[in-house]
Amino acid sequence: MELQERVPAELADALERGDLFSAVNMRTGLANLAWLAADDPVGARRVVVEAMASWSQQGFYLQHYFELLALSQIDLYEGDGARALARIHAAWPAVRHSQLLRIEYLRSVLLHLRGSAAVAAGALDEAAGAARRLDALSAQHARARALLLRAAIAERRGQREAALLALRSARARFDADGLRAYLFAAHHVEGRLVGDAAQTAAADAYFAAERVRNPDSFVRMMLPGL
């Protein structure tokens, strides 16, 4: 995984230069996945706390979004959907007030995050609401994320065929968009759902090549409920 190569070097450089902005960004948001890829959720959480201890707690800005994203991803990696959902609920008024939801990409990520946490926590109606809001966005990746939520909801409701249909549709969209991590996460889950060990193993080989040490937990973070 490219993050595991870049993040430590760029973080060390930022700390040496006293670049607070970069030092925070290199420990939160998607950069925090470098620790989860190494199967170190404890370390992942620690560096987020350390980073935000040096950042203002006034208002809700991009760095607070990165913090929320990272901590919620860690919760999902650890299988604690209830904690992730409670965290997102607590932050949501500040998120809305910040106007970050006006940026479509951030809205897509946050809605998918909320829906994923809801599925993992068993709040299926809330997850379905997030999927509907994702479908209303223009970006193809947003609709693919909605399909992932619908697949997880169907699986949680015991509707295996509907889950597989939504999962395969999402997989095709991720393939077209070149989003390989989500593509292989979907392959991993589909292989497990249909009992195709070879399909799951092929997906795990991708994650192994990306130096993801615990594919099961990493996929659980990406596609909770499946």
C-alpha cells in the first residue's frame, strides 16, 4: 500500500519542519489507513489523538472531518459499529453547521460513513436513508457506495440474492472507476457469501500485495454488514 511507504516519511518530515498542518493530515483521514493496513488499530487511534491535541478544537473544519473519518474507520475496523454511529451522531450537528456537506465528494464520504456505521450497529432504516441520499448525488462512486449499503442491508435482513445482486452491481461500478480497493473488497465478500474460497483468496492476494496484514478486518471496515 502506497500509504505505508509515504505516510511515515512525510510525517517525519512534517514534524521535523514544525509543519503542524501536514503533521495533522498525515495522521488522520485516509492517511490513518497506513496504521490499519499494518493491523495496528491501537496505534491508529493514538496518532489521531496526538495529532488533534495540537489542533484547535474551535469550530469544525477539514481537520475535524479527517479526525471523524479516521476514528470512525478505526471503530469499524474493530467491529464496533455502535461506537462509530454514536461518534457520527455526536458530530453531525457540527458537520452540518460547517458547510462541508456542500462539497459533494465530502458529502458522499460522510453519508457512506454514516450508513456503514448504521448497518454495523443494526440501524438498518438509517442506513437505507443514507443510501437514498447517496443515490441523489451525481457522482458514480456515490451510487456505488449506495449499492454497498443496500447489499449490507439486504444481507442483514436475510435476503442473500438481493445482497449479491447489489454487491455485484457495485463491484462493476468500482471496476469501471478503477477503485481497486473497493473492487477487491467486494470480491472478498462475494466469495465468502457464495462459498467460493478461490474468489476470496484471489481478493486476499490483492490485499497481501498491498501489505494489508488483516484483510478480514480491513474489508469489514470498508463493507460493514457484509
